[in-house]
Amino acid sequence: MYRVSSSKWSWYLALSMIIAGLAPAMADELASGQPAPDFELPDQDGQLRSIEDYRGQWVALYFYPKDDTPGCTTEACEFRDNIFAFKNLNCQIIGVSLDDQASHEEFAEKFSLPFPLLADTEGVAADAYGVKTNMFGMTVAKRETFLIDPQGNIAKHYEKVDPETHSAELLADLAELTQE
């Protein structure tokens, strides 16, 4: 007799639901030119931040899974190390994860991160940007970035992010976009 293991059963059930159209609706993918969804979240110091606060400048809104993990630390430190280049291009770096304020405070202090890390503990921003996912049994934000122009519109969406090279990639794109 053939038995389906519980993990295989879950996979079959999920696939069946997708085929039947019963799976939860995915957030519409945000496209270039669309207004960036706004939200208000506390940073590592407890200050409430909103995308609207940065109107008139570029924003690199980067989502990441977890504070103080290897890839997330590499990515954050690359942004830190290039912070003056971003400032010269009138761009504010903002990190967002589902970690709480205390975790962000510790992470920012440990690595001297000079930009806001927003605590999206309820997943409001992650939902709005379509990046909330499950990884190893935890709900986290996918490692994706949205480059938002000074008018508050999405200029570019980075779905595939290499933590070691992403900061340089963003700087190159920003340099090109600010010359247009």
C-alpha cells in the first residue's frame, strides 16, 4: 500500500489548492512607476518612520529576513560602508524586517548601522510590498529591494539580491537614474 508522508501530503494539498484557485491571493506585484505603498513603522530608536518622510529624495527600501544573520549582516554592512556615496546621490537607505525594535537596536549598534531599520512585527509593510514569506517555519521578509524615486514612485524592484554586491548595484543604477 502506498502511503503519503505528511510533508508530501502538505505539498500535494498546496499544489491542489493552487490548481483549484483556492490558495490565498498573492499581492499584486509592484511595478515601476507605481506609487510606493506607504506605512508607518518604528525604527531601532522607537521613532516612527514613513515613506512620506523622505519625499524629495531617493529611497532604497530593502527588506531582509533576520537581524544578525550572515547574509543580512553582509548586506547591511555593505550599505553602511557605502553610505556617503548614497548620501551624495540624495538616497536614504531604509532596512525592514519582521524583527522587533529591540533586535534592530542591538543589530544597528553592533554593526554601527547609520540608517533606519524598521520593525515590521505585524508584517504590514512586507504584505504591502508582497515580500512576506515562510522560511524554515518562520514568517520573514524576502530579501528584496525597492528603489523609490523622489516623487514617491517605484523606480526599480530588485527581486534577486546578492548581499555582497547589492549596494554597488544600487549605486550604479542610482547614478544612471539621476543623470537621466
